[in-house]
Amino acid sequence: MRRVPLGVHAVVAGVALVLPVLLPGPVPALAAALLALGVVAGTGRAGHRAAVHALRRATVTADTGISLATVTALAWSVPVLVLAAAPSVTGAGPAASATDGTLPPTPAGMAAVLTVVAVAVRRTGRAAPDPVTGPPDRLGTVADRWSARSVPLAALLAVAVAGFRAGTGATWTTAVPAGIAVLLATCPVALVAAVPAAVRAADRAAGPGVRLPLPAGSGDSGGSGGSGGSGGSGATLHDPVGWTAPWGRSWIPARAGGATGRARAGAGRAAGGRGAGRADDPVILRVDTVALVGPDVLTGAVAGPVTVHPSDGADPVTALRMAASVAAGAGPGSGFAPVARALAAAVPDEVPDAAEPDERAGTGVSGLVAELVPPDTADPAGTRVVAHAVLLGSAGWLSEHGIVLPADLRAAPGPSAVPDGTVLAVAWDGAARAVLALPRHPHHDARDGVAALRAAGVVPVLVPPDTDAATRALAAAVGLDPTAPDAVRPAPDPAGRAAVVAGLRAGGHTVAVAADPRSDPGALDGADLAIELYPWGTGPDPVPAPVGGSARIVVRGGPTEVATALGVARRARAHARAGLLLAATGTVLGAVAAVAGTPVAVAVPLLGVAAVRLRGVRPVR
């Protein structure tokens, strides 16, 4: 069954709100109430179910407060307006409440509008997860926590106002609407809007290359990220940004039988963490080290130029084809990945597959490459398949296999002549055939990105797959000292790079790892904060939001975009905190105005939503 767009529900709610104003009288008011009944019962059905479920668990949530306000207003309006529209009823009677000065012409219209707004403000601009199979929406955790205290107070205040009005001689048709006005004015829709508004503002500020994760429970479906999330009541939450705890975990009420939030924070500080923030802060504030992991993190996944120096009688194209074939067999995260990409781009035709690929990390790759040999006059039997044992690596590695470079290849430019690149020799059938020179240069934004990371208060650490001169030249070109052990920590394979991350954490650092998930999943899994980095030249545009349940930041680019992600995440948390304070202030002012009998008090939740949603996160430049 196709769902009716929310815009249609909004139009119906708007008609229910303004119809009694444009056409005064009991019949238009009754029609408006019936329209509002359809909106509140239909559009707000999921919220009402959630409210009932919460009450069964003896808890109060934001859905409870919204349902209390809207259902109460509707339950009052419809019977009264039915009586007002009945021909047998004349005079003031019950219909007087429809024009009471405390409320607009019908509180049912306001209930319908609040119902639609409560659904709309939960939208972040991202694809909504499947309500059945997807992870639960945990962005409302803070609103639920605040509503657990504010909604009971609002209900008591509404009863007190109605009782006071009745006790001072007002009729029940005046006293009850006064209490309903308090419920409508304190409806927690602005609280519900605060965190989703911060998510939307962060996505706008970060641009298409950065997406922050939403909070994920330990039992939610979807991917998993680094450890170090913010906990909450119930299931443990992984929340590196701090959406569910804008003031730190010390604000989270203690669960039954557990230590208080501040006690847990004190225990964290006693553990000796060296992060930039307090021990009870979300991990985004505690990160003090960013590990840039993998072969493409500074250069991007772009194919560079290749210079071929063939030996006498060797075909340069054949040498490229053979080298590209065995290089393609290198494992994910290998230092040969940039080499394989450059060689594949340089081959003018299709690259054949290599059988039995083998790699010695950081040294060389080998394999069997078959080619079709057409018949000739010496052998007219027909096309033959010939397999070649191909090796690609350093001259020293080839010598270990009994292959010595001939004099003309020894005269070719060596590593000292290409300090910012890689020089490899390719051999097959026991003879060296060519020397390949592949210069590598950092991306034009890489140096500024490393500087931006330092400006963000974190220490960048390069974890490359090799230790050759090209890697040292890349590190120096972006402002890292290649001789400093804390600046460049090479590891030849993904397992070694994951061990480097573990070592950094064991040293007391709070580590964010920026790595390609296709090549270094182990390093990402071992991070305090996992940043899935799709290097320049790869990945979709815009990057997709993290999969449901994932606690990872997703970035396309390099160090600049990683710094942007950190800055936007920190400011988004502050945005959520300010939005919650603004919403809470509006709720208090609305309650005061409703108690004073001001007719516009019921519009306060809508004004609060507008104020929260229009705020923005300042872009990071």
C-alpha cells in the first residue's frame, strides 16, 4: 500500500487549523475537528504506539508528551464540537470552549499540526531505515531523557491550572481548555527536533564528502565501528559524535544497580586516558592522534605515469603487460596497489590474469602469465599457450631468485634518480626484461590537510605499507618528518598496520584511524574512532551515509576531509546542545505563557521548532 506523502497530511492539518478562523461557526469547527482526528490518529499512529509501549515499561518519553497533548486536545474538541453542531443545542453551553480566549478557535487543529511537525522534525535528510528490519532510531534518546522529567511536570501543571481555574469560579468549559493549553504549550516537539536538526546542519556544513554516523546500539543491525561510544540507559550505545550525550556521559542517569555517570567518568579519568577531552566526553572530543593508514592516503587512488626502460630486444608494451598482470595479484592494502593501478592504466590493451600470484610484502610479486603464441613458419602446428613465470620487484629481490640485471638495465635510472617514486624491475622466463620508474606525488591538498589536522589539536601519524625512499619523500612533502618514529610508522601488510594502531592505543593515545575499508578493515576495527576513507579518485559522490547501525564516519578525499569531519562532528555536538537548551527554554516560556492565559502560548512549540531547525553548523574551512 502506497504511503500518503507527509505534505498531504500537513495540508490537511493546516486546513483543520485555519478552517474555524475563516468560517466561524460550529459546523466548520466540527469539520476541522474531524480532519484533525484523521491526522492525529493516522499520521501519529506510530508515535502513539511508542508512547503506549513506553508507558507499559513504566517510562515516559517524548512520544508520551506529544501523545498526551494531542490526544487530550482532540478528545476534548471533538465531543464538544459535535454537541455544538447538534441542532438541539443552542446558546453558549459546551460550545463556549470553542471560542475560549485561552485556546485558538479549535485545539484540534493545533493537535493535528503538532502531530505532523512531530513526524517531520525527526527527518534528517538521509534515507530512513526500514522500520521493521532496520536499526532503531536512537536520535531521540536525549529528548526522551529530558521528557521523562518535563512531561510529568507539565501534566501536573495542567491539572493544577485547570483546578485553580475551577476553584476560582470558572466553568468547566473554561477550566479544562486552560489545562489543555498548558499541555500544548509544553509539547516536546522542539526537544525532538534538536538532534535531527543538528544532523541535517552537519551534513550541510560538511559537504558531499563527509557523513557522520548516527548513534547505534550494541544489538542494532548493520556495521560496527570503533569502540568508545557514549552509553545510555538500556542497550549500550556506540555514539562517537555524542548525539545522545551532548553534555558528556556524566549527565546520563545511572541505571538501577549501576554506578552513576560521574562515578563512571571518574573511573575513566583514573584509567589514565591521554585524550584531548574529559574521560566522560564522547570519543570525538578525546581523539588526540589520527593514523593515516594505507598506500593511497596521501596520493589518492589515481594512476600516475610509468616510464619503461627495456633491455635490448624487449618490447616495452609486453613488459608493461607482464608487470601489470602480476601486480594485479597483490593483496588488498598492499604497497603494490598504486603500482598495479598505474601499470594497468599504462597498458594499451587488456591485462591478462596471473595464476598462482605470490607476494612478499614490500619487496616483490610473482605469478604465472599465459599468452597465446600464433603459428609461424618454424612451428606451423597452430596457436600455442605459453606460460611465463613473471617477477616484479626490486633488483635485490630478483637477485634472490637468481636473476641479475644486464648492463643496459643497470644503467637505467635507479631509486636514487627517482627519489619521489618507485623503481622496479620486471623479469620473466629467468631474464630481466625492463626497469619501470613510477614517480608518486602527494595530492595537492595533502599538505594543507596534515596542517589542518594539527590545527584541530590532533597528531597525524602516517602508517604506510613500505619504507622505501618514495614513502619518505611523500611524508616530507606533506610536512611529516620521515625520520621521526612517531610521525611515520610503516607496516607492510594490513595485519601489521592494525598492530601499529593497537600499539598507539596501548601507549595511552585515543586514536582515530582514517583508512580505506577495502584494504585495512583490521586497523579500522581496532580504532577508538573509525573513519572510512575513500581516497581521492574513488568512492561515490556524495558519499553514502554510514550504514544503519554503524558508528563510523565516512569520508571521501584525504587528510583535509578527515580534519573537516573532526571539526564538523565537534561543532555538531555543540549545535545539538544549543538546540536542546533553546527547546527547553521555549518549553518553560510556553508553560509560563499558558498559565498566564496568553492565547499565543500554544504556538510556542512551533516557534521553538523553527528556531532549532533554522540554526546551522558553521562550515569548516
